[in-house]
Amino acid sequence: MAKKTFESALKRLEQITSEMEQGELSLDKSLKKFDEGVGLITFCNDQLENAKARVKLLINKNDSLSEVEFDEDERGD
């Protein structure tokens, strides 16, 4: 089995969401999909937290590395 990545987990989470939105799953299957989704969300959140920590370490300020807090409001989306 291939190593799970953020992208593959997100894609699987989208598939689960689509399957559940169709409303054709039994209660038991819906609960299993929900449980799988919770695990994927936990994995994705962990990956994002690790990435945020790495960004803090890699920001270069005044030709020296210094930690700068990540501000989600200043992303420029």
C-alpha cells in the first residue's frame, strides 16, 4: 500500500463526503464512513500542524532564520 499523503487523504475525504451526501448508505456503512473520515481529518490536521511548524522554522528575516508566528488572517486568499 502506498504511503498516505495529505493529498490522498483529502481526496478520500471528498469521496466519503460525496458517498454520504447521496444518502444511499445504510446506517452501519454511514457510521463506518464517518469513522474513517474522522481519522482522515485527524491525519490532515496533523500534517497541517507539522507544515505550520516547519514554516515557522524556515522564515528568513533580516538574513537570519527567526521564528515568526503564522497568521492565518494574513494569507491573502
